[in-house]
Amino acid sequence: MATLAEIAPMNDAAQNAKVVDTSPEAVIPRESVRASWPLSRLPLDVVPPVATLAAVAALVSMALNQLALPGLGAGSHAAQFPKLAQAARFSANLAVTSGLITLISCVSWALLGHPRLPLRRQLFVLSGSGVLAHIAISALLFDPLAASRTQIYFGVAAANLIGMAVGSAAVSSTRGPFLRLIALGITALASLNLLTVVLDFAPDAQLDPWMHRAMQICKGAGEVVYLLLLLAAFPLLVPRGLRMRALLARSIGFAVLVLTFYAQLTAQHALHADYALLLYSAQRVSLWLDRYPLAYAVPFCLLLSATVTGLINGGGIRLQAASGMLLIFAAGYATRAPGRLLSLAIGFMVLARALIALTEHAPFRSMSPPANRPKR
């Protein structure tokens, strides 16, 4: 049987081992996790399901339904092209279907992530997504033009409330001036769109000169923010490396830039005044449309070039950012169509996720002071 003198050294050795195990040098450093966004502990660099498919389908739907068919006569000559009209309907239905799947995925991540959003933002995302899903399914199963004015206003409010919620979350979760400015652009664009709808919904808004002037200011400011957001896609998505894939992506993106700008010039010379009408039908921009309609070609062509480059270059974060930008562009500015409102909402969410993922994976320097080196 061990005596007290034999037990005492054993206890001292155990205490010394315990002290050594809990010393600061033996503790493994853990990566700090930003706690202001519900997806910070989830794989932010993973693209939500069929988000890219929803973006491409929404872009094709805009090109066919808002450009090609109206250019052919908005119904009179479109009957002579049944395959084109069928392709336009298919692309619109595909955009809504894939958008609903992406919406469910984004909402589930936003509600089940750890740590979660504040309850108020969760309610905005959940209720807005429910309203958009109801309007989009009604437009998918029934006539998309049969939605009432009140339903459209509810849809616009829901999409922009989602944009304000995820945009403000991205502002608090991003570092660096460039990423934070893009997050501020999302929040400002959604806020100005919502304010425009509130002013438009007020009674006698068009007859009151002050109300009408305030609405024009909000529309103009929102359009400027929208165009700046499209221009920001070029430095965000275009890679800067010298790898073969990056060089190939930049080359194809430059070719897309040249081709789209040439197409804009050709359309402007061929259609004259109708070019501005088609541009408004596709994007609902009007600030410089009467005087300088070709000025919109620069941000639109840069956006298309940047998104093609980002999609080809690959990478989960860049694919997310490209899909989000393409969804916002396919929805257009201040849209009122049910399917395009769905694209706008998921574009806000996917782009916000990409901005936070860029912050999480960026090689920022540690904010903690360096450890004291032992003196020699």
C-alpha cells in the first residue's frame, strides 16, 4: 500500500502535467468566426442549388420576352414565330421554377444557420419569401398578367425587404471598402425601390407636385445606384491571375464585351427611337433614356462580360457572385413582373452570400497583436 510520502510526489506530478496542458503555449489557436451573419459557419463558398441555372434562364427570358418578341411587334408578328414564343414561355417558366428552388435553399440557410440573424430580419426574409413564392407560383400556373395591382405592390415590397435585410447583414459582415460599398449598394437599391413603391401607392401621388417630385428623385437615385452596382461587377468578377483558365476566361469575356457593344450599336442605328422603347422594356431605366440611350450600353456590356468571365473562371465564390449579379441584371431596375421580382430577391441573397464568403476567405491580416517573442 502506498504511503503518504509516495502519494505526494505523484500528486505534484499530476498537477504539473495539468498546468502544462492548459498553458497558453499548448492551446491550439482557433479561427475567429464572425457572428453577425447566419451563414458564417456554413459553406458560404458553395453555390445554392440551380442558382446559376436560374440566372441564365432569367437572362434568356428577359432577352426573349422583353426584347425579341416586343421587337417583332408585341403580338402581331410574334404569332408568325411560334417556336420563339414557345422558347420565351419555357425560359420564363424555367426561371421561376429554378428560382423557387434557389429561394427555398437560401431561406433555409438563412434561418437554420448558426449564429442566426436577429428575429426581425428573419421575419422579413421568411415573410417576403412566402409572398414572392405565392405570386411566382400564381404567375407560373395562371396568367402572369392577371396579378392585381395590390399583389404587385406586395411583391415589390417583399423583394426589397429581403434585399434590405441581407444587404444590411452583408454590410456588418464584410471588410474592406470595396466589398462594403457593394453591400451598401444592395441595401440602398432595395431601400430606394421600396420608398418609390410607398410613394406610388399613396393616394393622389401623381397629382401632388411634391409627391411626384419626391418619386422622381427616388427613381433617379435608385437608377444611379443600380448602374453603379452593375459597374462594380467588373472588378469583382474578373480574375487577375496568370493561370491558363483565368487568361481564357478574360479572353472570352473581352470577346463578349466587344460583341455586345457592337450589337447595341447596330440595334441603335437600326431601330432609332424604338431602341429606347426596347431598352425601357428590358431594364426599365429612364433617367438618360431620351437624350443618351447609348450611355446604358457601357454598364450593361461590362456586366455581361464580367459575369461570363466569372462563370467560366469557376470557383464557388465567383460563381455565386456572378449568378447574383446576373439575376439582378435580368430582373431589371424597379421591376414589377412577378417572375422578375423573384429573380431580384434571390439575386440579392446570393450576392450577399458571395460578399460574405469573399470576406471569410480573404487573406486579411490578423487584428490581434503579435505574440511577444522570447528574449534572447
